[in-house]
Amino acid sequence: MKALITGSAGFVGQTLRRHLEAQGDTVVPTDRTVGGPDITDREALIRFWAEAKADVVYHLAAQSHVPTSWADPIGTLRVNVEGTQNVIDASRGAGVSRVIVITSAEVYGKVTPDQLPIDEFASLRPVSPYAASKVAADAVALQAHLGYDQDVIRLRAFNHIGPGQSDQFVAAGLAGRIAQAEASGGTEIAVGNLSPRRDFTDVRDIVRAYRLVAERGTAGDVYNVCTGVDRSIAELADGLLAHARHPITLVPDEELQRDVDIPVMCGDSTKLRNDTSWAPEIDFATSLGDILDDARTRLHG
Ligand code: A2R
């Protein structure tokens, strides 16, 4: 299978590329950070797609940072919606057999406890401009299927964790602080809210799901990607500390406290499991150990 990955230089894109290559796929990577076309540049994209002659496109490129979306909602919409429209249109023009569009579980937004675990039929109630942009991208992808009979599948992944993630995200941020404390002999690290519960999936399991959906998914459908288990930030922090090289304690820091709109978020991936036989393979403790190892490697260059 010849696979074109947009956003190939990002956190998930790099992990997906490694997985596809390990499976024997030919990968055409593209990302603006490595000189590929900007996905808002429709003509450049069409030229690139015509040359790539891919069988499947994994569309990951996005303005993926929620806080940035509050500061720049228009820029976020442009990349995430217009960019997705361009990718889907270029794929149709180039005869790509299947397009996998990565949206986000953020589309579900402000869920209520009675909706948990969230399945694909839950209403879409986006809270951030990022989430709204992903709802619109989801609609653009569905429209291509319903209006053009194009083979497009939407994937909504819940919280990612794993080696290589930006330390703006909670697991990598905490791991970075633990690695620094290990190096300096520190015995405390600052933490924000410990009570929110999230459905964390290792990025290496997430990309396995993406490829399985490309192989076995149903055209036009939408799939949640998640473990179905919700864990608190306290559990995540304690799990990282269990791998620390000396005892370290958590110290609440007012500066790191954030308003929490959604206390518990947890998904239902029954459809993905039934259609593709996917199941997460990397247990939580192993993920956390790998994330801390990655933080140590980054700290020491
Ligand atoms: O923003 P940059 O310069 O770091 O590049 C990002 C790239 N990208 C673009 N590529 C082409 N044209 C654009 N207009 C454009 N805007 C952004 O996509 C970056 O290299 C990549 C996205 O990687 P990350 O930000 O690390 O996202 P991650 O965590 O890999 O998420 C993958 C997908 C995204 O659609 C998320 O919204 C979703 O999974 O959760």
C-alpha cells in the first residue's frame, strides 16, 4: 500500500510513519515543516497529490493546539477546515482509493455524565475554536462521502500519550519535570488539577488503529479511538512517579490550576474493535515508563 501522510513531521505523524514502514507500506510524507505544501495552498497540494499517486491518504496536518485556537480562531479554521477540504478534493482528483481524516474527540465537547462512555452517536458540542474546526472538518469529510460517494473515513481519537509528545500536554509536561528533578536531586514537582479524568491511549496504539481502519473500515463511517478506561491526572502523575529514580512528591501549584469544564471524558470504541479487531496493546504503566525515558533523553540532548 502506498500511503501519503499529511502532518508527517508532527507527534502522531512521525509515529504513524514508523508504523506504516514497519508494516511494509511505502510512505510519502508531507508536512510544511519539512518543505511540503501548505495544506491551505490548493494548487500546490493538487500538484503534489498528482505526483504522489498514493492509494491511501492519512490526513493529520492541523493547527492542533487548543490554546492557540482561542488566540487565532480564524487561522485555526483555515488550516483545519479549508485544509481538510483541499486534502479531500486533491485526493479525489488524484484517484486516491481511501482518505482517513483525523478529527478529534474534542468534537464531543461538553458531555454530561449520562453520555459516558461516549459513542459515535453522541451530539457534537464543541467548546474551543479548535473543537469547532474539527466538527467542521468532520462535516467536510462526511459531505465528500455523501455528495461525491468518495471513500472517506473519519477518526476521533481521545487523549493521546506517548514518547515524542510536546511537553505542553500533561503527561509529557509532568515527565519533563520529573526528569529535571531526577537530574537536580529535587524531591518535589509542581502540579495543576489532579482530579479530571481522561481516556488516555498510547499513540503507538492509536496509529495501529489508523492503519487497521484504512484496511478494514467502512467508507463514510466514523470511529472513536480510545481505551474506554478513564483515569485521573493524579493516577497519571503517580504512575510516572513510580518510575522515578528517587522519591519525588507532588506539590499543588496555583499557577498551574485551570478551569475544568469537563470533569470526566471517556469513549466507547466498540465499533472500531468490532470492525477491525483493534485493541490497545500497550498498558498504561509501560506507556508512562516510556514517556519518562523519552523526557530523560530530551533533557540530556
Ligand atoms: O504547525 P507546524 O509548523 O508544527 O506543522 C504541523 C503541520 N501543519 C501543517 N502542514 C501543512 N500545512 C499546514 N497549514 C499545516 N499546519 C500545521 O501538521 C505539524 O508538523 C503537523 C501536526 O502535528 P502536531 O501539531 O504535532 O499534531 P499531532 O499531535 O501529531 O496531531 C495529529 C492529528 C491532528 O489533526 C490533531 O488535530 C489530531 O491528530 O488530534
